[in-house]
Amino acid sequence: MIKLNRRSMLSLIIKSLFGLFILCSIFTIVWLRSSLTAIEYEISNLESKKMEKQRQTRFLVAERAELLSAQRIKLVIARQGLDRLDRTRVVMVKRSPEGTPHQRASYNLSR
């Protein structure tokens, strides 16, 4: 049997630990790189979703502006027949004095 002295045994242990360290370092670098790539894909996916939401927001703001435009409101009022108020459909309510219950009034849209 081969007799190893302390110095050669210590050298063998140090070389084995160094080899193990190198191997673990390589696996760690590969794992970190794959994690970084996965995070980059996720960021890209989230950025595309953000762009889509911003596009939808711009579209909805434009649609809201179009629906609230004065010309469109006048057109809807004219279609509903509300452009000329009929005196028989308007109810005047007097202001109630302090301490008395308020009266309610409504606008009757039926003809």
C-alpha cells in the first residue's frame, strides 16, 4: 500500500477542494445567467403589456373626448327632443325656509 505523508495528503485535499470550488463556481455562473435571461424575458413581456395598456388608454381618452364634445352633446339633445323645453314639463320649486323639510322636484321626460 502507498504510504502518503501529511504534506501530500494536505496537497490532495486542497486540490480536491479547489476543483470542487471551480465546479460550483461554474454552476453558479450558469444558474445566474439563466436567471438573468428569464428576468429579461419577463421585463420584455411586461413592457409590451404596458405599451398595450398605454395604447388602450390613449384610445379611451380620445373616445371620451369625442363623446363629450359639445357638437355631439347638441346632436344627442336634438335627437331626444330636449333642445326646446316645454313649459308644461318644467316644475318650479320654491326654496323652503330653514328648519322645514325640503321638497323634491323632478324633470318629466315623457311626453
